[in-house]
Amino acid sequence: MTTSHTYGVDDPSRPPAPHGPPLPTSLWYPPPAPTPPARPVPYHRMARAAGADGWWRPLLGTAVVLGGAIIAAVAVLVGGEIAGAVLDRPRDAAGNPVWGGTGDTALALLSLALCIPVVLLAARWVQRRPAGTVSSVTGALRWRWLGLCLAVALPVSGAVLGGSLLLPAPEGGGQEMTWAGLSPFLIALATLCLLVPFQAAAEEYVFRGWLSQAVGAWFRSPWVAVTPQAVLFAAAHGWGTPWGFVDLVVFGLVAGLLTIHTGGLEAAIALHVLNNLLAMGFMAAIAGGLESDETAADMDGLMLAVDVPLVVLYAAVVLYLARRRGVSTRGLHPAERGYPVPGATTAPGRTP
């Protein structure tokens, strides 16, 4: 008797017959789309490279920065009024609480320091880009490079202060130098060390950072990007003398070009911090020194002749060190869009 076997069922050694058309031996998937090539972008073009589209974004962002700076100043003023009322501070003829030279200076420095988060938030919210791209092309502040720039800036700032002391007093005489006393000096010095780094950095974030990148979103030339911010930087210090205005414009131009050719704000912050800290620290040692309204805008011609060559010397040394150390001067962005490529390093070169 012959027994029939069902194919694939009674004979387990043989596979069952497939149902329908035969399957292909391998599945084919289309290759992934090629990644856009990374393009090096200089610092002043970061708002365009890393942000959202829209020619109006730099204008809106600048309005936000200005409005935020005003709100910060008003907040500090209101806080001072509340603190003055709680502490029962004496008031001047205008009804404002009197804090003395150190206290008034601290409030002024704090109102400027609060511009740092204002700028970072404007970059993130308005321009839709990483806030760190205002700090440098790597997307963050480069602390080791900042430390090296501080080491270079210290003797330069010391020479500027020394030159100002050795030069003859301007017409009308300078302020009488009377020792402020150890306790008032130490309190003022501690206050300055705490706030001046943030105040000076805030000015760099606003002028060399935000404004340079806002103009750079429209223009490729680094000179076009840094010129408006240099003039506005000088104007923000008020009008004193023509020499003082020229000195501030030169400082703004040199700091702006340093920022572009080193790829970040570190070199400008270092010089600005130490210039302010040494000058204000010296004034803190003089009785009533911090109550003076004199600023860099009141500089005379002799001091201009001392200050400008030293600032240029600082820039030359920093650029030399940047080339020797291979400091990143451009960020790499796929097709000029997106976040900086981590660890990307490019040699200093000419900006497009």
C-alpha cells in the first residue's frame, strides 16, 4: 500500500512550498542622501550660518537687545530704590538713595552686566541659533584661550595705566590723590573684581558680538561688520573730547577685527576686563575716586598717543599666538546651516 506524503508537512526535511511569487534573494534600499559639505564660516557671519532665515531677524533681535538692556537697567534702578527704602539710606536732592562711590558704581556695573543674558536669549529666541555662537565659532567661550589672552593683556593694561600716571595732568589739573583707607579700598576692590569682568564682557557681547554679527548677516566684509559697532561703542560712552572719541573708535575697530580673526570674543574681553579693572581699581584707592564722572571719552591727545600703539601691540601679539596655537577662526556648518561641528579647527585665514 502506497502512502502519500504532503510536501513540507509529512516530510519535515523539505521546506514548504512558498505561496505566491518567489521572494527576492535580497532587499534593496536606496542609499542615504549625501550630507551637504561643511563650509567654513567666519565669526561675523555666524548669525546667518547658524540661525533661521529672514533678513529682518537682525533688526528684530537688535530691538530685543536694546529693550532688554533698558528693562535690566530699570530693574536695577527699582531694586536700588527698594533696598534704599528698606535700609533707610539717605537721599540726594533728586530723591535718589545715596550709596556712595562704591555702591553707585556697583549698581551701574550690574545694570550693564545683565546685558549678557539679554544678548544670549536674543540669539536663541529671535535668530533661532545656539546662544554660544555669539561667544565663538566653536559655540562656546574658549576658557584656555581666554586665560592666555588675559596673560598678554595684563602687561599691556599695566603699561596703559602707568602711562596715564606719568603723563602731565590735563589743563585744569587732575583729581587730588588722597588715600581712601584700607577698609574702603578693599571693599571697593572686591566689588570691582566681582562685577567688572561681567560688565566688560557684556559690552563685548553687545558690540563686538551681537552688532558685528547682526551687520555680518547682511555683509561679508569684516570691515563693514566692525565699523558700525565701533562708532556706536564710542558714542555709548558719551562725548568728552575728540581724542577720547577717536580712542574708543580705534579700540572698537581693533577689538572687532581681533574677534573676527581669532574666531571669538575672548581676546577683546581679556583686554577690556583688565583695562577697566586696573583703571577702576586705581581710582578705588583714591578717596572719592569712584565718584568721578570721568571716562575714557575724556582722554587727551597725549594719552591717545600712548593708548593706541599699546592696543595695536596687544592685537599683534594675540594674532601671532592664535596662528601658532591653531586657534579656531571659523566654524564649520553643513551648507551654512545648523550647529557648529564639535572639535572643528581651522587655521586663521582671510574672511570671505
